Amino acid sequence: MRFLIIFIFLISNSFASEAMDIKNLIINKELKKYNNLTFLDVKKKQVNIDDYKGNLIILNFWATWCAPCKEEMPSLDRLQINKNFDNLKIFPINIGQENIEKASNFFKDLNIKNLNLYFDSPVTLAKKFGLRGIPTTILFNKDGLEFARIVGSINFQDKNFVKWLRNFN
């Protein structure tokens, strides 16, 4: 029994120390559950995050006028096709209240090919999550529980980040 406790302690500390090297990453002390998380696709159809349980889910909140969003979006696009993640679903959600054409041009200018456009619904997830700025990325485990967030920009291709994220795949 003592060995098991020591083993769990060492494992949990190794994840924590790995994550400490990742800029802007905040790991939740307790998993957070949300109800009825919905947003809109380009056809203004509601998307419910509950429909994607069983997947590792990333919600990335951004706007076209946000320079750090522009900087990180290409690496987020490449993360979607990273071979280390067979069940990863990324939802880049525009909260800038831009029209579809402006948001589409943002993706086109950055050569974003692996992500679809989504928009914050009138219920505003930004308020529900208490976002204080963008970009902000919220990570959900396979059970649909928030386990971490990234406040500010990040390189989603960073080796330490990918290695850490694989623990939740």
C-alpha cells in the first residue's frame, strides 16, 4: 500500500512538473463540470459539447483583431492533425462578433485547413467561463470535464505541451 501511494505521488508530480514548463497553462485543482455548453457553427446551427464526450476537447476563444490569436492559430491547426491524438476535437470559437466572411478570411489568410469556424452563441460561453481575455483555451477530458486552461497564447506544437496533453488522450 505504501508503495502504491509513493508511486501515485511520483506520477502526479511528474505531470505537474512537466506542465510547469508550459507557458500560460493553468491546471485545475478540481475538475469542473458545466451544463449545456453550446455554440454555433457557420450555418448558425447549435453545437453541443456533450455530443463529443469520449473525445479530448479543446475550446479556443479568439477574434480576428487579436494579434496573439493570429500568432497561435496555425499551431492549433496543426495540432488537430497531430498523429499522437486520435480522438482530439478542436473548436476555435470566434467571440469577436465578426461576421462569417471576416472570420473566414482570417482562416484563409493564415492557411487554416484542419479547423472549422465556430461562433459564440447569444448565451455567450465567454461569460459562462469567465474569460478575462483572448486567446483563452479550455481543455476538457473524455468525460466532458474541464481539467485545464491556457490563458494567453501558446505554441500548440511545443514538445512539452504535446507530451503533457498526451496524458489525457
